[in-house]
Amino acid sequence: MEENKAFLQFVRFVAISGVGGLLLSLTGLSIGWMIGTLLMATFLSILRSKFWKVPHNQKGIPKYWLYIGQCILGIELGQKINSSVLFIFQENWATILIMLLLSIFFSLLSGFVLWKYSKLDMLTSFFATAPGGMSSLPSIAEDVGANTGIVSIIQTMRVFLVILAIPLIISLWIGNSVDFENSHTASTESTNFEIEQLLWTVALVLTAWVGYYFGKYLKFPAPWLIGSMVSVAIVKSFSSVFIGFDLVAWWPQGFIVVSQIFIGASIGSRFHKNMFRGLKRTLFISFLSTIGLILSMFLCAFIVSTVTGIPFHTSALAFAPGGIAEMTTTAVVLEADSTFVVAVQVLRVVAVCLILPPIFRFLRHWELKKKTHSRISA
């Protein structure tokens, strides 16, 4: 009984949050569904009214809402993947690699600023600003002794700022002259219901579910997104080779709206008043450093776009210091090259997870050694 009551609360929370997305989408902002839902969910979560509050034993709504949104997005991307992203990497791999490393450097610089001008320790500051995502960095931070609570809070705030700022700026940059409904003509031709298309949709969903376990086994970042995307892309490619034509699934554009609502509501639900108590100075400095990080990413994106000819909005979303799912959703909605965006975002997460932990362990060892030496000298 209690479980059913809690589930209804979650459904009500997501539905009311989605109203915020609906209202913002009416302004003509194509990414309005996710931004509006995120803002409304954050407001509801901080307000914590008895009518829509998240139970106290939950850190936001259950993760399965986020996972469903990521899985929908993964299936969408898996159906769109083609060889163009491989050609882009082959032709411009040096520029992309340099900019990826430079983006990591800027995040470390942001962490250095946070460390110097706040009361946080060095490791917590660096982990809090590293562009690795909320799902992977807190667990790594715990292994090396950083404050995982602070890391999670600042990472959440950073993703919140990125999701609000970057899609809005890019939407205004490229304009809203492209009609969202008409811009998907090629992909919406399968929205007419047919039994064969429905069966292929079921097959894709089962493929995505298997892909999640495959991604989890291989320790992919965001396995519901990456695993489902890769598995759907593989199955779709092999089916077209062996059958001789592309199987078309029943996949209406409303599914992307659902994905935006679930992802936005899940992120917004994790904000609450207690997160900001006693952290005013830290959050203010983190806010400023995040703004600086976003500006530096725009600079990297502009350089890549100028050198390689990749559209600026695609490049900006690829290098944006936000979550993989959030930036990829934005890429799909804004008609950017979503496969390129997800590829660069995943590469950066992998690079962060491989490169930064050894560096941070060395810094921790150096810091402890320095403190020990200072105590002996005193």
C-alpha cells in the first residue's frame, strides 16, 4: 500500500514537472521541454509541499525515471547512427583530441580556483569541477578520500547551470527558424501505426535492455544510454545487411518529449534546501568557476568548428561540461549531429576516469606528505 502511494507521488511529481516543460515549449524554444521540466522539478523539490514532496528516504525520485529517459534516448540515437561520425574523427582526430585534453585542463583550472578561494580541500575541489558526470565521479571521489557529498552537490549544480545556459544560448544562436515538427520529416514517416513496425519497436526495446547489461558489464558510463545506443545500432546495421532493407520501427517524436521530461524531472528532484546550508561561499565561487568553465568550452567549440568545419552548435554540445544524456538530448532536439556529440562526451568521460584518478591520488599523497612534514617542522 505504501509503495503504491509513493509511486503515485512520483507520477504526480513528474506530471506536474512536465507541465513546466509544456509551458516553456509554447514559447517556441525547442529544448523547452527539458529546461521547463527541470526548473519546475527543482522548484517543487525545494518547496517540498505535502502534495508533491518526494519521500524523505529518497534522494529525489527513483533512478528508474532517469534510466527510462536515457533508454528512450539511446534507442533514438541507435536508429540514427551512421558512418559520418567515424569520418569526422578520422579527418579531425588531432584537433578533437587536443580540445578534449584542453577542456579537462580548464576543468582542473576551475577546481584550482575553487580550492584557493573556498574552504574545500584540494581533492574535493578538483573532483567537484571535473567533467565526468554525476554518475561516475562521486564513487571515484570516495575511493581517494574526497567529500562525496560536496562533490555531488557541486556536480549537480554544474549540470543544472549547463543544461539551463548552453541549450538556451545555442537555441538563440542558431535561431528557432527551423520548425521542430517539420524538421523531423524523415524520422516521423514511421509514426503511422503498423503491426510490423510495432513488432520491430518491441525488438528494439528488448535489444536496448540487453545492451544495458552489456554496457554495465563493460562499465560504460551511463549504460542505459550508451549500452542501448550501441546495441540498437548494431542490430539495426546487421538486420539491414542480412535482410537487405532497413526495418522501420514505430517511433513517434513524442518519445523524445517523454525522454526530456523524465531526465529533467529526475535531475530537478535531487535539489533540496539542505544542500545549500553552510555552503554559500563555496557555491558562489563554484558558480563563478562554472561560468568560466562554460565560456572556456565555448572557446574550444569555436576553435574546433573553425578548424574542422563541424557546425558550431554540434561542437558546443560535444564539448559542453554537462551530462552525456542531457547534452545528447539537446543535440537531438536542436538537429545537431547527436552521434558525434555522444561520442565526444563519452570519450571525455573515459579520459577523465582514466587520467584524473591517478593524478588525484598523487596529489593526495603529496598533500598528506606536505602536512606531515609541516607537523614535524613545527
